Amino acid sequence: MRCRAPEYLQRAWADPAKGDTDFTKLPDSELAAIVRGREAFALYGWKPYMHNPRLKRWLHRIDRPTLLLWGAEDRIVTPAYGENWRRAIPDARLELISGAGHFPHWEQPEAFVDRLAAFVEGNR
């Protein structure tokens, strides 16, 4: 799927204004972190684009507690996709974070951390 920036913001963010970043105002350290993240995405998620046809056959082998945190308003990789992962991974839990799109850790960081911390604490 290829889309222009305004369309991408509408699909990725529950509140598109949160994703509209003025990169000219960011410090070099933050820009470097963004570039590193995009390099990693290109390495691991490029061919085929955001799709690994072999992944499904491996998910059933996950034998560790698994929490899938998903933005309830994600229109890039919808919650239905997360539900499919939940069913494929034994004993996995899927939790939707309201008010978040594709980046729940940025859009709703408190809810993301609270749920992650509770999951980790409950699986010690």
C-alpha cells in the first residue's frame, strides 16, 4: 500500500495531528533515532513489504507469555489482524488501546506502559 503523507496520517493515527512532525525542529539525536528506526524497518519489513509469508507457520511455536498491544483505531494493520495473531499464538492476549492508531506507544504512552507493566508483573 502506497499513500501520500496526509492519507498515511489519517490511517496511522487516531489523532492525525499527533503524527504530523516538523522534522526541522527536532534535535540531531532525535533525528538520528528516527533514521535508525527507519533503517531497521527497511531491513526487516521491506521485501515483501510488511509481510512475511512464512510467519504464520511459526507463530504456533511461541511458548512464552504473549501480549499483543494494538491501537483500536489502527487503519494500517487493523485490530482484526491482531486478533488473527492472537488466535495463532498459543495463550496469547490481545488488548486494544483506545484513542490510539498504529503507534499506541506514542499516542497513548501511559496506557501502553500500564498494560505492559501489568503483563510483565503478572508473568514473573
